[in-house]
Amino acid sequence: MIDTIFNHRSIRKYKSDPVPEKVLDEILKAGSRASTTGNMQVYSAIVTRDEDLRKQLWEAHFKQDMVLQAPVHLTFCADFRRFTKWCEQRKADPGYDNFLSFFTAAIDALLASQNVVLAAEAHGLGICYLGTATYMADRIVEILDLPEYVVPVACLAVGYPDEEPLLTDRLPMEAIIHQEKYRDFQPEDIDRIYKEREESDETKELLEINKKETLAQIFTDNRYTKKDNLHFSKQFLKTIERQGFMNQ
């Protein structure tokens, strides 16, 4: 399993070969063994293989080709509906219609999704997380008929890879690990941590293509702009509220 972790790649091109039912069942069971708050398992995973539904999801995911190429689309949802219904049917008074409960369920869903990813890659499958899951949560709610207390938080394209991309770089460990307490970053720390990435041939090519002075500007001006972040934040919060999680 450790080799699987260190060889993770996001796959964006897939073969049309179906994922065997036995393999799919096993990777989903791996998801069910993830850590979960209070053993409540307040998440759900929706398996979508129907071509018409995947076409609708493809449109929701900004028409990324991998959604149509990969034979399996998985949607992981923060889901307090089942647990709430269980409480009500057992003479208990549930109080999970609030943001904290949504966040708890979202953590559960993301932990389960990562277990699924590791199991899928161990079986030779490829995956790609789709960031548009939260951008377009309102549309995914409609497509998948998600009821109250259910919100999509992560989507995966799953299938057999039709490419073998290079491993993407990662920042040095000092960028993400803090010992004992948080140690804030000084200007010289930032320079050192990002030096290798900023000086890579890939970055030089990106700067030329995007006509930018720094790599950071590609993120702030092109990829993840303030305007888009504000727009999708408002949209996602409205979806969370509409699905019943903002009673506080």
C-alpha cells in the first residue's frame, strides 16, 4: 500500500474497459472502513455508470472529458439524512441541521473517499478528484436527486488509465510539517520552500504561456481567482443552506 501512496497520479485519460463488479465492491468496502465520527458514518457514496447521467455530470463538471471517459463516477456526500431518520424512528430528537454537523459529515465523506482511492489504485485503477464537486454542488444535487441533509463534497472519475503521467512535484516537508507548535513562515522560508518549483522547466513554460511574472500570479489571476472564489463560495453556502444544514 505504501508504494501505491507514493506513486499516486491524477489520471485524466481512461480506457473504456468496465470496472469489474467484484473490484468495485471491494474498493467501496474499503471506503466503509475509514475513520468516522462516533461510528455514525454520516456520508454516502453514489455510484454512477449510466451514460445519460454521466453526460449530465460531465456538463456540471465543466465538460471535463474524463467524466465521460471513465466508466465509473463516484460522488461522496456529507449525509445526515439516514442518521436523522434513524434517530426519529427510535424516539430520539436529532439536532444535526447545522453547519458543524455538515462539516463533520464532510470530513467523514472525504476520509471514505481517500480509502476508496487507495484501494482503487491498488487494483490498477486510476482516479481523478473533481474540484468542481463543490463549485457545482447545486447542479449535482439536482442530477442525483439528493434530498435534505445530503450535500456533495467530493467526486471521483474511476477507471483503467489510458496514460501514465509523470509524478507531480510536492513541496518539501518543511512546508507542511510543524513540530510541537505552528511556526509561521518568514520571507526567507517562503523563498526556500518554493525555490525548486519556481525554477523548474515546467514553471518557466507556464510563465511564458500565461505571460506572467511569477507562478503565484498564475494561481491568483488565472486558475483560482478572487472573483470565482467568492462566486462559488456563495453558491455552495446557498446549497448547504437549501439542503438543511444552516440552522444556528
